[in-house]
Amino acid sequence: MRIAIIGAGPAGLAAAKIISIKNQVVVFEKNSDAGKKLLLTGSGRCNIGNTNNDLSKYHSSNNEFIEKIINDKNLDKVNNFFKEIGLVLKDKNGYLYPYSEKSSSVLSCLKSSLDVDFRFNTNIENIERENDKFIINHETFDKVIITTGGLSYPKTGSSGEGFSLAKEFGHKVINLNPSLMALETSIGLEKEWSGIRCEVNVSSYIDKAKVKEEHGELQFTSYGLSGICIFNLSRDIRLALNEEKECEVKLNFCPWTAHLSNYMEENKDKYLTNICDGFLDYKLTNIILKYLKIKDKKWCELKIDEKNKFIETLTNFKVKIIDTKGYLDAQVTSGGVSLEEINLETMESKLVKNLYFAGEVLDLDGDCGGYNLTISFITGLIAGDNHD
Ligand SMILES: Cc1cc2nc3c(=O)[nH]c(=O)nc-3n(C[C@H](O)[C@H](O)[C@H](O)COP(=O)(O)OP(=O)(O)OC[C@H]3O[C@@H](n4cnc5c(N)ncnc54)[C@H](O)[C@@H]3O)c2cc1C
């Protein structure tokens, strides 16, 4: 059989690797090489998966379908695939990386001994249907697999053509939004806090109701807040902002203690600056004490309301979110080709025989932590199976 794959990202390459054993495969890729986004993942180290695949880490407009894709059988399929292609993994607190901690190792294992015809620098905008065949760039194929990615980070090649192709075949493309991105604030401290990093607990609130809590390194920026813990809150916040709901995050700068006031009492005769410098970046200490107008005081000199405000600020600092970064900076696209119209045992379209979808083009996305590559590999491998 002659099979076309549109897009040489992880989903397309995984599918190609399996299919090409018994079929003639052509991979169309608009870039001059494969895996441009894959090389950027995990800051070049490629967080390729996670040992905790709780379904709450995955998201779709149709959540009931997630377990049909993310399950032990399919996760085993991916692990076996990594072994087959000779990719050795490293487990860092549950986060999986290639042992080399280089995304180039993953790409190299995917490409090695891959017997396909690449058509690089070829942007596919149209697929014709003629009888039972597909015509792409004047070439005829028995089957087509669309693995074009979504709309996020478009400079890597994923700029949404997959969605147009899906729509032309009658597929529903639903709830497209950027996801896993930084948040914009307008609290007035952005210029001062830009560049500071610190470990926090951060919780998101939508219309005053708590939605999610994360722990991790927060990066303060000139436009707002960034870092993986923020990215993991951004999906719900983007959806809520679309509906003009009020969005806020609350920062706990002292996740190391549940009893900050006791700690302050134990140090009551010291200057606040000295106490805070013991657990905060000195620049953040300065900003907070200036904001509270208690810079040159000792804890024992504070009035009761000043003490309460200090504790509240350090453990429950409220920041209104006015916007999120968009597709240009987002790590993934949420929403996509509706899973309702896909046979999840094969990834074949229920509407068009011999047409398949895999990867980020689908209405399935995950948190930071390797979950999005897991989606790409699982769906790519399923789409690559059963073409004998
Ligand atoms: C900066 C960054 C860091 C990330 N880090 C991680 C991480 O550490 N762990 C993790 O799990 N996920 C991470 N992700 C997300 C992950 O990279 C994506 O979810 C994953 O690459 C999606 O794979 P895909 O094969 O579906 O699509 P893509 O990787 O986007 O590949 C699609 C390919 O199709 C090509 N293409 C698109 N349209 C056409 C067309 N019309 N014709 C021909 N070719 C076309 C594109 O050029 C591209 O090469 C990160 C993303 C970014 C942007």
C-alpha cells in the first residue's frame, strides 16, 4: 500500500516508523527537516513522558474518550516502541527524559533506519479524493495520516493547516485555544519583579472559586507570570477569560511552612528584611516590604493589622490575570479534531475511510510533564498499526 503522512513531528514519525515496515510511505513536511518542535521540547532536553499518567493530566472537550487513548495497553505500546528504536530513558522524579537529556537523541532514534520518502519544503494545503484514493501533489495514495500538529509555536511549522484539511473532509474542529503559556497581569509591580524566580504554591481562582493548585518555580516577567506551574493553570484561565470570567492566581511564597506567624514570632527581634532574606530572593523581599510600607521594621514593632497583612501577602498574594500569552508562545493547542468522529482503536476517521489523524491536531492535550508527547506517540503508533 502507498500511504501519505502529512507532518514529520513525533506523531508522524512514530506512525511512519511502524507503517514503513510493510508499506511504501511518503512523509510530506513543510520544513526543510523533521521534528523542528520536538528539538525544542523540555528546553532541548525533551520531557518525553511521565510515570504518573493520571487521567486528570489530560484534557479534551470529550473527557470520556481520554481513557480510550491513555491506558496501560497504549502506554506499554509506547514504552516498547522506545525500546525497539533504542531510546534509553531516564526517570527524574517521575519525569521521563532520554538518557542523554538531548531531544536530538529522540529525533535521531526516530529517523534512524526509517525507510520512507521525505518530501521536505512541501506545504500540503489540499488533498483530493478520487474514487477510493487520495491525490496529494499529483501523487496517488491509498491512505493518508494527518499529523500536522496544532496552532501553537507556529514558527516550528504547526500553523493550523491540519484543521483546514480536516474540515474539508467534513470533520468538526472544536474549541481551539492556546494552552500551556504564560499569564499577563497589570498589578503595577511587573517592572520591579521582572527576572525574579522563586519556589511557590500557586492556585488559580475563577469567579472566586478555586480551580487548581500547583507547586514549582515561578518566573516573574515584565508582562506577568511564567514557569511550568503557571503553564499548568493557563488552560482553565484561557477558557474562563474567553467567557469574560474573573481570573486570579494566589501565590504562597512560603510553601515550606504552614505556620509562618509562629516562625516570625520566633524571630520577632530581627528586622523583617533579615528574616525574609532567609527564605526569599532579596529583590522580592524589597518589593514586598516596600509594597506593605514596613521596610525598616522588626516583627515585634508591627501592629496586629500589619502582621496580618504581612502573613496574608506572603502566603496568599492575589494577582488578577488580565490575559494569557497566545499561540506564538503557547506549548500546545487545546481543542482540535473532535474525538467523537475518530475510531480510537485505529485513529481512522469515522467519516472518511482510510483517513487517519494523530498528535496535537486532535482534541486532546495534556499538562506540562511529558503528557503532550505521550499523546503524540500513542496516537501516532495507533495510527501506524494495522496497515498490512
Ligand atoms: C517550546 C516547547 C516545548 C515543549 N516541551 C514539551 C515537553 O518537554 N514535553 C512534552 O510532552 N511536550 C512538549 N511540548 C509539546 C510538544 O512538542 C507537542 O505536543 C508535540 O510536538 C506535538 O507533536 P505532533 O507530531 O502532533 O505535532 P508537531 O510536533 O507540531 O509536528 C507537526 C509537523 O507537521 C508539519 N506540518 C504542519 N502543517 C503541514 C502541512 N500543511 N504540510 C506539511 N507539513 C506540515 C510541521 O512543520 C511539523 O513539523 C513543547 C512544545 C513547545 C512549543
